[in-house]
Amino acid sequence: VSAAHAPRHEWACERGVIALLVSHWYFPGMLSAIATEYARLQQAETSRTLAYLRLRRALQHLIDTGVLGPGHGLPSERDLATGLQLSRVTVRKALSGCAFGL
């Protein structure tokens, strides 16, 4: 039975499961941990350091210290951009470099 033709309560149940999975995609406080590390690096580094490199270093530090481990998801680009007051392009560039180990 497709979702469009399913009874309303089954659809609500399916949506509840999806919402549960999405709510646990990344651990509570992850955005705060990333923002804290990003701010620490922002104060420690020169203002000439590019924001995407700073974010990449912050993420790498959280991986190296075990805060982020295998299987942990990250907040969405939009959530990271909003939380760190960066553009989504900057966040995307930082994440793409992490994915390829650059």
C-alpha cells in the first residue's frame, strides 16, 4: 500500500519512525560542540584564515578527540551555516574537503 493510499494512522506511524530516526541522526549538542571548537579556532588563529578551513579544522579536531566517531551524522548544511553564521557555500566547501581528506 503506497503512503498516499495508506490509512492516516499508518502514515502518522511511518512519519513518527522517520522523525525518530532524523532526531537521532546526530547527537544532541553536536552543533554546540562544533560551534565551540570553531569559535576557539577563530580566536586562536589569525583573521586571515579562511572560514571553510577553520570549520574543516574544527571538525577534524572533534574527530581526533573522539567527539565525532564512526557512524555519527553531522547537522545539515543549513543548520551548520545558521549555527556558525556562515554561508552554505562555505559549509559545503569545508565538508567536501573533509570527505576527500583534503
